[in-house]
Amino acid sequence: MKREMFLGVAAILLLLTGCTSSIQELKSCAELVNSGFRPVARERTERFLGKVQENTAECRGGEKAVRFRSTPYVDWANYWATADSSSFYPGTTTIGGHLGPNGRGIDGALLDLEYQRMELIKFNLFDNSGTYEEYIKGRNGVAGPALKVWNSMRLPKNNPGYEAVGGDGPQLCQGELIRHRTLDGICNDIKNPVMGSTGQPFARNAQFEATFPDLGKDELARNRHGDRLGLLKPDPQVISRTLLTRQQSRPEKCSDGQGLPGYSTEASCDYKKAPFFNVLAAFWIQFMTHDWFSHMEEGHNQPGVMMPVGCTHKLVGNGEKPLTPEEIAKLGCRPDDRIDRAYIAEDKDPASFSFLGKKDLARAYKTTQNTVTAWWDASQIYGYDSTSRQRVKRVPVDSAKLLLTPIGQRPGNGEKLGYLPVFQSSDPINPQWTGQEATAFPDNWSIGMSFYHNLFAREHNLFVEAFRKQAAATPDADSGLRNPLRPDEMIRYKDVSNEELFEVARLVVSAEIAKIHTIEWTPQLLYDEPLYLGMNSNWHGLFRDKDLVSAALEKIVVNNFGKSEDSKKANLWYSVFASGPGIFGLGNKVYRDDAVFAKYDPRKTDIWSLKNPDHVNGGINHFGSPFNFPEEFITVYRLHALVPDLIEYREWNRDPNVIRNKIPVVETFRGKATQAMEERGLANWALSMGRQRLGLLTLQNHPQFLQNLTLPRLSSATKKIDIAALDLIRDRERGVPRFNEFRRQYGLKTLTSFDDFIDQRLSKDSPARAEQERLVGLLREVYGQHKCDASKIITSAQLNDDGSPINDCLGHPNGSMIDNIEDLDTAVGWLSEFTRPHGFAISETQFQVFILNASRRLFSDRFFTSSFRPEFYTNLGVAWVNDNGPDGKMMEKDLSNGHEVEVSPLKRVLLRTMPELTPELEHVVNAFDPWARDRDGYYSLQWKPRKGAESDNAFSNP
Ligand code: HEM
């Protein structure tokens, strides 16, 4: 078994020496091989923290990797070939084989990432729904992390499906309930019907004791923060205005994000731009979050009392001092703003339990609820409860299709596919949504949401049409679809009902979205080779073109580890081995015996059966903790800085290099988005947002308009709110640990002062470094310093390098003045991380959260694993998801970063839904890379035009 266990890892990550390395590096590599794989930490305090031994660093990245080991940031970012071509081993121009230095760099990075995922799975799952005690104690001799069914995941009596799943007896979803993605998300896991459904508690990734630090319930939290924290302490609007506001060189041309009359191109709102990521990518992630989570109900928080939101105090020395009117005017904040409080589901003290002499809390001090389904089920389009479903409009005479109507006579072949209808007065909506396109999740609507909802509604209908075409051509052929009530009965193409086809199209669109996110959005967000390989391995597997190895690994994963009651096998090695075959489709084939190579034995056939619940459900793994998003996950998606204030508007049927208008995003807020879409059309917005760079996630880069957003529902004097400040308040209301403890909880190293944010790779005299030093000065001014007390231990998540507890002095001498870095709001902390791996549009702390939760989103979902089958998706649906659309796979003609690549899934959707964009898209490899950028060179981040776009003004702008 052990040999098998190393098969995948060793095949990918062979860490032998190569002949091009220096003698010292070769020696280090030899030592590394001798010492073997490091064990996965047994205790939380023994975690790997993304830091490797000196010889490991030297073997994988030479002297540079060794030099930066002393920083708190992950080591792999300094390995060979993990950045652009300047990171290649001297004298090399390609990655070469696994054995050479560049190969060792990449493989080493992948290995580090896999260790991180294993440790995250082991140490960061804290369920709030009542299963945590069993997770720690186990049940009937089965270790907690290997448990697969939980009482708290049973359907309650008041659920209409209660009797159908077995009522008071053992519950198992069957029949209609397992055919498609259900409206409220029940029965995805057929043995845990309620998992991931609407209204489930958000989980946590941090130890419960580390949540809600400002309640002061935990001694370590009190030691960590003294009495310095509160809902409005430090003042969130002061933080927003000092640390988050975009600096304007010509404020009169920006006008707080409102632009200039007539959408003049003279308008200008400065923002720090990411050269390798476009505005489509910004709105993509908002579109995703609307699918995954929401704290609000029908667009509002707790009704009733409005609460103040700061702009009242600043820190002076160690105390708070009221702001003077002059200071308020200078900051530009608003003391009279008010907002509704966040919903809290449970705020009574949690129960506790003891196990092996250790006392634990059974849940966090308070809990919150997800008001949408947690599954990647396109619920923002199709609905998550009966109210939201009423907002989804279907064609009255053809209910398989979403209702789309062409507008006017605009040119472009996509136009005839139409646009979503507008809400009617009879629709169940919050009045603020009046005038918007009708869709399930209408909140915070803007041109970006309008764009994606129209796009995927068109895609839905195109799938339906393709299916109908197939049905017309081969009416009696097997569609692949089956009804679990009559599993042996073939359903011919012509017999598929409108209702069935609607639900199949939903499955297909959801899977396409998940695929776009995994292999197109994320590799562009994290634009380097390790993450390209890592994300593709999550989906297709690392051995995509080597089916034999892939099949072998899949067997090992599902049949051995998936069924294991040993928690180590059940979880850790499962995760490693899943990178072999990929998570998508895991367990969707079953052979009579467990023979590893059965797939290639012509006498063996796939015996996966709809009648066997263990086949239907067999590919999923929740790692012992029911799937829902953790509250900490939401904070890292507070990405408002991505949004520019003004959209550089272009038109596809005139010269696309010309910016014709600068349209404020706020002028597309809510119903105005619908108007802007109707007037200008999907293809023009696609082109405009496809070419424009989005905002960097860094300090002083929040959109002006979001700091001054008018929300008419607010009963306050200003009716305005600063969303950047509100982001901090919400995290405080929901008890997200502050930045340094957040990092420790996730297995990343502690920072000991604000100076640790400065990127040590920059030369001492570089302007970029001077700017970082300026911003660090502001952090110190806003969050302050205190005299430290070394007797106060502040965490149980980690120890110092020498094994001693981490105390209030963070390694500084007792009694010295140290930065209040423990108090830093997490969202401000990750914006301050100037040190990042190459091509990372997010910080390493955010990324750490994604490693765990992005994988779980796939691992836990039956429809992405064992139920990705024709019985649910139809034959056409399976092919559509696998091939990125109809007509088989399509390849790009050129290599991309040394890889042969398929025409990307979003590019295919864009080409289908807007054929008029074909000439523009011809140059695009990843739809989230600015469309006119020259992508030349290995992971180049250069901002320079591709051939044909030289006259595009955007390129004269840094
Ligand atoms: C036009 C653009 C946008 C507007 C007007 C907007 C506005 C808002 C508002 C009003 C809230 C609710 C605050 C509250 O009461 O708790 C919010 C929450 C949020 N926004 Fe945005 N937003 C925009 C873009 C984005 C983008 C691009 C992202 C990227 C992921 C994003 C992520 C979030 C998240 C994660 C939350 C918290 C949701 C929750 O608590 O469940 N937003 N936004």
C-alpha cells in the first residue's frame, strides 16, 4: 500500500538531481531525497507553514529561495520557474524535465501546495451544525474525520421531502429527489439530505475559541487584543478613508466615481491596475459569490434599528480621541451614516465537551446562516427557494427554455438570442430591484451581473436547442437520461420532457461554470505555472493525457481511501491521490472488482448503477465535516477593490481600439444596469470589460463610488454607506479572527510588525518599496502600537520556531512598543500583503483559504463526481461539459506558456452566444486576460498591446 501511496506523488514530484545544477544544489537535493517526504503534522502546532528546510529550498530554487526563507511568506514562490522567464534556472529557456532545476522548482511548489491542502483538511474543518463533537470523538469506533453521515444533516419534519427520504427511519434520498439539482439544494448527498441546502449554518475554518475575539470570552483572545477591539474599534470609516481610498491625481475628473456629464472620455478615476486580469474577471467572482453564499434575506439585513458605522474616533497614542469637524472633512467620511445589523442565527453560549482531557466548544460563540444553497448549482440564475424561483422566467410555450427576447434591430448574430425580461409588478421582489432583469438573485445588480446572467441564459437556451436538434435527428436514440424510479427504462431523445430538459440544462450550465472557474478564472487569477498545473489537476487530473495512470489512481482514491474508516487514509491521502485522476468525475465509473487497471481490460465493463446508492453517491468526500462555506471564506471574497469606477466603453462593430465613453459603474447600479444593457448590447459590454484591466487587491484602491454608495432603503440622514468600511464591520459582527491569528489558524506564519508586509525582494531604493513603506506608516498610524507583555500567551494554533509559545511581544523584547498587528482587520491585512507569488492577483493568505474550500466545493458535490453521468446529464450534456460545447474538442493553434491548450470554456461560451466577437476573440487564450494584451513570453505580466491593438489608448496608460 505504501508503495502505491507514493506512486502519484513520486511520479509527479520526483525530486532527484539534474546535471545543470550547482554542486551545492546537487548536495542539497541529495540530502532532500535521503530525508524522504516530510510527515503530515500530527498536531496543529507542528504545521508546515509553507516553509521548507534549507536544503529543500536550495534544491528547488537555489540561493534566492534560501535567502527569503527568513520572511513569513511561503517558500515555493522563490523556486525555479515559478514566476516569469526570469525565474528560470540561469542558462535555461524552458522548464525541461522533472529532474532539472526548473522541473524541481515546479514539482516542489506542487508538493508544498499539496501538503498545505492536506494540513488544511486535517486542521481547519469546524462545523457549526452540531457535528463537531463527533468529529473529535468519533462514533462507534470510526474516527471523526472518516464519518460520512450525520444526524444534523437529516431532513427535518417540516420539510416536504421528509417522508420521501425515510421520515424518522434511516434517511436516503431517492426517486425524483435525486434526479437533478433540487431547488433548495437538498439531496445532493443522498445520505445527508440537508447538507448544503438553503438556510444551513455557515461553518468555520478557525478554532471556535479563535472566533469573535472582541467578545473577550477566550483568554488567549484577551491576551492578544487587550481591550483594543470593538465593532467600531478601530474606527472603520477612518480605516477606509486612510488606508483604502483610491488617491486621485485629478479628483475633478473622477468626481467620487461619478465621472463627467455625457460619459465623456475626459473623465478619469485613477486606480491601481492588474495587467493580467480584466474587468470580466471582477464581475465573474461577484457572480460566483451570489451562487455560493449570502447573509442577507431578500436584499436586507436585520430589520429594525440602524446602527452607526464610525467616522467618530481616531487612535492617538494608545487611546481613542474624537475626530474634529476639520478632521472629518479632511477624511471625507460621514458620521451620520447608518446601516442595518447583520443577522445572527445563534448567540447563546455554545455547549462544550471534554475529550482526552481537553475541553472543546461544540460550535462558535455565535452562528450565521447561508440564505442560499452552498452548492455550485447556479442558484443565482435558477433559484434557491420558492420565492427566488418565481423570479425565474421561462418561455410559456417551451418551458425548457429561459425567457429571452431580442431588443430592436442591433447588428450581431448573438442579438437574436435575446435578453432577460424585466421584473413585473407581480414579481416577489424588494422594491429596490424594480426595473432590473428578472433573475433569482437580483441583489447588488450592475452591468457585470446583467452581463453574466444574460450570457448564461443564452447558453442555457443554446444547449436546449442543440438537444432538440439531436432529438430531431435521432428521435429514437438513447438520450442517456434515466429516471431513478424506472432505472432500466431507456429514455429516448424524443421522450425527454421540457421539465427534464430544463433541469438537465441547469446541470450542464452549473458544471460549465464550475469548469470555467477552476481551469480558466483561477489560473489567470494566479498566473504562474504551479497554479496552472494545480488547477488543471483539480479538474482533469495531473495525468490527463495518461489515462492508465489516471484510472489506476482513481481506483485507489475511491475504492480504498474513500471507503476507509481510518481518518488518515480517508482524508489526507485521498486528497493527494485525487490530484492524479482529478476531482471532477471521481467515482463515476465502477468496475466489478477493485482491479486497478480494470478500465483497460476489455473484458471488464463499467457497472455503475443508478440503482445502487453507493454508486450514485460514491465519489464524494466531505472529510468528516459536512460541507458548507466557512465564515472565513466569505471575508476573502470581499473583493470590492477589483471594481474600477469607470468602464472604458467600446463598440465591436466600430474600431474596438477606441474608447468611446467612460461610463461610471454606479450609473449601471440596479435598474440602470438593465437600461445600459438594453441600450448598448451584450457584445459591446463584453468587449469593453474584456479589454479593461481590473483593480489590484491592495491598499488605497477601493472604488470611490462604493465608498459613497446611496442605498435608499437606509433610514439615515445620508442614505449613503461606505462599503469598504462596511466590509470590516460585517467581519467583526461575524467574528472573523483578525489578520495574524487568521494566518496562524490557516497554517501560515505570523508577522511580527507592519514592516513585515514590505516585499524584501525589492531593492532598497526602489520607488515601489518607498510606496510600501509609506503605506506601512499609515497602517501604524491607524492601528497603533502598544507596550507588549511577554507573559501573555496569545495563541494555541502555533509555536515559535524554538517551540516556545507565541506571546504578546511577537519575538520583540518584553516591554517594548510593538505594532498592533494582531488587531489588523483581516481584509485590510491581506490587502497589505505586498509580497506575493508571481502573477497572484490575490494575497497568499486569501489563496490559502481557497486551497481548502475550492477543492471541497468539488469533492463534496455528487454532480461533479460520481453523478457526473449521462443518467443525469444526458449523453449530450456529458459531452458538452467535457468538450466545452458541441462539435467536439477544439484546440488553440499556438502553445500557451508551453502548453497545448483547448479553446477555453468561457471563450467557447462567448463565441456561441456572441458570434460577432469572433475576430476579437481570435487572439484570446484565456477570456479573463485583457483581450488586447500581448500574452507573449512565459507568464509575462507586461502591459503591451498584441498585434492590431497598438492604437488602443489603454496601453498608453500605466
Ligand atoms: C457594482 C459592484 C458592487 C456593488 C454595488 C456591491 C455592493 C455590495 C453591498 C451593498 C453589499 C452588502 C453589504 C452588507 O450589508 O453586508 C455587498 C456585500 C458583498 N460583496 Fe459586493 N458589491 C459589488 C461588487 C462586488 C464584487 C466584484 C465582489 C467580488 C467578489 C463583491 C463581493 C461581496 C461580498 C463577498 C459581500 C458579502 C456578502 C455577504 O455578506 O453575504 N462585491 N456588496
